[in-house]
Amino acid sequence: MAKVLIIGAGGVGQVTAHKCAQNPDVFSEIVLASRTESRCRQIAGQIDRPIKTAQVDASDKDQLVALMEREKPELVIHVALPYQDLTIMDACLETGVHYLDTANYEPPEHATYSYSWQWAYHDRFRERGLMALLGSGFDPGVTSVFTAYARKHHFDRIEELDIIDCNAGDHGKPFATNFNPEINIREVTQKGRYYKDGRWVETDPLAVSDEFDFPDGIGPRKIYLMYHEELESLVRHMPEIRQARFWMTFSDNYLKHLEILQNVGMTRIDPVKYQGVEIIPLQFLKAVLPDPASLGPDTHGKTCIGCLVQGTKGDERRKYYVYNICDHQQAYREVKSQAVSYTTGVPAMIGAKLMLTGAWRGAGVFNLEQLDPDPFMEALNKHGLPWHETFL
């Protein structure tokens, strides 16, 4: 039906390629491109249908434009680095290609997350008749759809939203991150922020914690308040929300290693001189840590990501929980990646599928909560991320 260009060949790119290949009625041709084409060829070798590969530096607009003009995809699925969002969007505008990503733009020199840079592209995409879908991963992505689904079917008014992300898996390594180490550590070490009564409240990194009892045998876990980009878009598009927070679990082992790395300066993102050469300590740390794509065979346990929603339906006050459980080893058996990559790559494929089939259509820049949640929720059950709901 359509040709897609997947940019990025890490763990998420691997899952996205597998899942697109499982749906040939929608994704009739697939091109997988990365700075390292050998990695693309490795992924293509796992898949039982032809996948074309290419080499591209996604930070170079001219290279991107040349690749898009040569391959002529209908849609770009961007699952590389968030630093590259704007460059890829520029290339899509120049070549007339629709765009999808899984994480919002952040400048390399500042650990700052904001949709403002990408929202500023709305008029240009609208004038070109193109659609850009932002944040079609799990969080952001599925969590936005969960919230929109709750609002559509169970609430007249959402007042409080808590997005709660638990990785209860164990990879057996002394210290490793389950997705790109540079992005993961930048995210965790920045100040926390949450939305309350029309303003943003800032906290020290991981200074606020609570406990949540997770379903499916995971049990009680300590959760830490962080900032996450979907909070920004959700309170913009659902201004009724009075309080919105994001929480994530971390093991004591992870936090202790992170504390030590911070104390010795290895999480710095400013350049330092080493033997006459400028290096960025966090990028060097990324180079010596385990590649997240290599963790799949040894990672056991489950993830649980969901939304705890409170508000009203008529005169009734409601508290509602909607969530997904994903098993690391089941994900690995299917697509050779662990569940953290799986829970991002599957929604990237689903968002692309809905765009290409016309179930989600528009000109401009969109976040997922602006669109009808029902076809996405149906697709989650069909494509490997079944969801569950309960009233508390």
C-alpha cells in the first residue's frame, strides 16, 4: 500500500522494522536507514521479507533530502535521536513526505524538553498538506491515547492525571540503560516538573517519591516524580486538567550508580578537554556502557505503564486506571528486542499505520491525544500491547 522510510537502527528501530514487516498490506515497501548501514543490514537479516537498507546521517538535511528524493517514501518514521527531529522535519517539508516520531526535540547542548520547537512547524506542514505526528511511542504516545480514551468514554472532566511507568525487568548487568544511555541519563538527571492549577512546579531531580502497587504480580514499587514531554501537550489540549504528573521506577542499584557517575562528572553534557581533544563526558559514557539493543537475551521480567485518571462523570467522581503489561522475554522471542524497545516500536508502527490508512488524517503538526483514540486502542490489542482497565 505504501513505502516507508524508517530512520534509526537501535532497539526501537529494530522493533519498528519487524512490526512494519508483519503488516505488508499497509507497509508494502520498507527502507531502513541509519548512520551505520551494517546495523540496518543485520536487522534486515532477521526479517522474512525484503527490507532495503541505506546509510544516512540524520543530522545532515542534504543527505536526508537526497535519500528521500531517491526512495520517495510516503512517510518517514523517525526513531533515531531527538536532536534530529527538526532536521528530519525540514527534509520532509522539502520533499513532501509525512513525518512521525516518538520523542520531542531537545537541543544537544541543553537537557531541555519542549514541544514548542516542533509545534512551530504546524503552519508549514499544513500549507504543504502534510501531517506530522509527534510522540507516537509509549510515553509519550500510548499514555496520551490512554488519556484521550478515558476522556472520551469514562469522564466528562479529567481533573488529575498520573502517568506511571514501571520497568520491573532485570538484565543482570551492574549498570545499563534500557534505551539510549545518553538520552536516558539526560532525562533522569534533569529537574522534575509537574503541572498544578495552571502553573508548572519544579523539583530537584528525583526528590519526590511515592509508592504504587503494580498489577500482574509486580507488586509495590517506589516511584519517582520526573518531567516528561506528554505532560506539556496533554495540559495544552485538555486544559480542564488541574494536576498532571509523571512517575517512574528505578532500582536502588541504578540510582547508586547514577549518583556516583554524577559525582565524578561523567553525566556532564558540556565539552571537556582530554589529551587535546574536546569530548562530552556523557557521550563517552554512552560508548562504554552496554548497548541497549544487546540486552534482550538476558532481560527477564515485565514492564507496566499506565495512566491513573481522576475526575467526574455526571455527578459521579471516578478513579480509573488503564495500563499495559509487557513481558521482556516474550518481546525478545518475537522481535529480538527487550520490552522497553518493544513498547516504543509497536506504537510507532501503529501511528504510521493509522496515518497511511487514513484512520488518522490531517494537515499540520499533531499530538496523539488530538486524534480519535479508538482505532489506536484497537490496534494495541491486535499488535502485541494489550491493555487493561479498572475503576478503583
